[in-house]
Amino acid sequence: MDFITSAEAADKWNISQRRVAIYCKEGRIEGAVLKGRMWMLPSDAKNQKTQGVREKKHKKNENSIIIKTKRGIFDEKQFTCVDLFSGAGGLSRGFYDAGYNVVLGVDFDDAALQTCM
């Protein structure tokens, strides 16, 4: 039986060496053998990348927009904000311009609150 190193498997499967080592340690790659500090895999071993990956199902509401980013899928809704320690209201204005519903701005300085929206 021919063997390849975990580095060769990582290049072949386009995943990191660390991920290959984790698969070997978990016993997900049949025939993998630890020689010293290096994993040796059978040359005909299959890529285990997709094993255990779950699809997340998102329900789309009538008032929501699904946004796909590199970090995941977000469900953007119309948010309501309260601005504590609002000062002149710059943060409130930014939220308002971004489409958020700002319902309250609170601050101790009455002069700052006079300039607020």
C-alpha cells in the first residue's frame, strides 16, 4: 500500500495540514498511521472535508432581507434603537441614516440634547 504525507494530502484536497491531522486523529480517514509526529495516509484516501458540515436553514420573514457574507448569513430587520449618553446625537443620526428606527436619545447635558434631531 502506498502512503502520502499529511502535507501532500492537504495540497491534494486544498485544505490545511492541521485539518488533515484533525481528521486523522478523529479516525475519519481509514488507514491513517502516525509515524513520529507525521501522519501517513493511504494514497487512495478520500477527502473528508464535507463530512459533518451542516446546512443552516433560515426562514425569511416578510420584512427581512437575507444578507450573505464571508462570516455567515444574517437576517437584517428593521431595528429600533435607544441612544444612551447621546450627546449631540451623532450616533443616533448615523443609525437614522442607515434606516434604523431611533426612538429615544438620553443625555444629562441639555445643551447637547437641543442640537439632537
